[in-house]
Amino acid sequence: MSAANFDFIFESEDSIDYKSLRQGDLLDRTPALSAALGQAHSYYATSADYSHFMVLTQSCDLVRRGSKGCKSRYITICAVRPLVTAVSREFERYRKEIAGCPIPIGDKPNESLARQYLERIVNNTVDGIFFIPNGTANTVKEHLCAFLPLSIALRSSHY
């Protein structure tokens, strides 16, 4: 993993430490990260839906301590996918099949529920999902969501 490929959402450019990982760092899926993922998680390494990953391991466990490396034996990251993917399954619940209509549609009460769900995603109040707005980092070209339960452990030697 090359530090030059990290994006930092909440840091100003002049305060970024490109030599260290911290909890919450957004990693671009580079060839090096894909290679590390491919050893045990080939789907994450190749699927177009997984363009980024977020570091979940606590920052204090990622501090490098000389030749010993960091304290943690594993670095846990989670999958980051497009917002469309995050909401599409939930929105299926709000669609209805109507006789004679060629596509499922929603009604007013379900439209309201879908809007509320989307607002909860954007405000980061849905358990297990962290919203990352388009443009918060150079490589974030669309709204994304980190799926916290979709965690992946990488050996710290990949760091």
C-alpha cells in the first residue's frame, strides 16, 4: 500500500502524514492493495464495485514502532461501495407490483420512507454504513458508503 494513494476526508492537505495509516483513512484500490486483497479476498480485489476501502483498525495500533512495525498483527479495512448500491436493496422494499403496470413503482407513503432512509444514510445515522460524499477526496467521483460490517483483515506486513 503506497501512502501517496490515500485520500483523507477530514484533514487539511498540509497536515496529512502520508507515511502512516490511521483509523478512517480512505484507501484507493491500487494494484498493490488489490494484490494484498487477492491473497484471501479475490472478489474485493477485482470487483468494480469496490474502488475504495476504509481503515477500521484503531490509529494507536497502527503506529510504527521501529523495526517491529505496528502493534496490530492485522489491519482491518472495510468495503466501500457506491451509494446506489447501499440504497438499492432497501428501496426494493418500497416498490410495489401493480397489475397492468410493466414496472414496480412506489406509492406516496413508501416514497416518504425511502426519502427518510436516504436522509439517514447521508446523515450517518444508519448502523453499519458510513456516507462519503462525492468530491471529499480526489478519487471520490460519486457518493460512496463504507459498509462497516464488510470487514477484511490484512496482515500488517502489507503495511
